[in-house]
Amino acid sequence: MWKITKFDIIDSTNTALKQMADAKHGTVLVSSHQTGGRGRMGRSFSSPHGIYLSALLIRQEAPSRLLHLTAMTAVAVRRAILEASGKNTQIKWVNDLLLEGKKLCGILVEGNADRYIVGIGINCNTDLQALPPEVRSMAATLQCDENTLLQALVKHLMIMDAELLSGQKAWMREYAQNCITIGNEVQVISAKARKQALALDVDDSGALLVRYPDGREEAVCSGEVSVRGLYGYI
């Protein structure tokens, strides 16, 4: 049985869970405010009122077998939001969920040895005016009962954990079917270059398959590059 601990305010649910050396599989920390939230590649992000959840998964598999964990988390969160609110969201590769083209949710998965912390931040009943002006126009919020959404999140994360390997292909098909990045022109941004490409598909490991103007195709991994849409927030 997963154990849930709630806070009114916390520095970061991911950071707090990292510091709990004796935490068991299925430990979940939830807060409605964060003061030190972080996103991919160490980026800080604004954390007004919302749902900030981190869950600990202890897995014995080699990390190479769990590359799809972030993508499957996105599917689990999408299912939970649909169940709790009736709202259909779309996935922006690799770790954002969009509502009507605007960012609703971000996901950060951090792993160390056999411990994986799945971090989720959702704008739920969020005052968008509390966000910095530079991101306000790109953000969405969900209007629904927070306890109902929390229960749905934990339910679908538990299902994901149980099917992480056995259900990988089916979950990744669902990911691709709901990924708004696919079929759009994107910029593939690495430390060395910024290249225009067409997003073709997402493979079973969560890598984004892209085609460059010269016809060359590549599987892009989220830990190595960022992808930004050319038109709108995709």
C-alpha cells in the first residue's frame, strides 16, 4: 500500500523525498505550494498554488530498461486528469501536459541506483495571475476537486508501476497517440547546435524520432537535448 504524506508548503517534494533515506517503495509526498521547484536540466520554475506530488519507486531493473519511465508517467497523469475532471490533455514531448495548447503539468523523474523519484506539478485551481508575466500566457489551470485528482493520480501511478515493463508497448502507443509534438516542425537544441526537424514518432524507450531537412533521421533522447516547437507551445 502506498503511503501519502501531505504538506501545505515545502521547498520541493522531490528534494524532500531524496533526503528520506529510509523511505519505502510507494512513499508519496504532496504539497499545495513549493518554494524551490525544479524542472528538467535544473531549471527553476514558479510554484503557486497547485498539486505538487513526488512518488518513490524502488526498481531493481537496469536503468536502460526504464528509459520510458517519464513517458509512462505522462500517460498515467493524463489518465488521472481525464478521470478526475473530464478534461482531455495532450502531451508535449517529453514531460509536459497541455490543456487547450497551454502548459498544465510538468514531470521530473530523477533516478539514483535503484531509487526513482517521480515528480509531478499540476496547475490545479491555480491563480494564473500569480505566475511570472513571461509564462502566464502559456499556462493553463485545471478547475477540479484536488482530493479527487490526488486519488486518481496515485491510482494511475500504481497501475503504471505494476505495468512498467509488461505494459510498456501499449502505454507507449497511448503516449504517441496523444503526443502533440508528433507531426510538427521542431528545433532540436543541444549544447553544440540548434537544428530544425520534423517530429515523426516516439519509440518504446521514449526517444523522439525526427527527420532533418537533408533526409537524415535520428532518435533524440530527452537527457541529451531539448525540443521546442516552431509554432506555439508544442
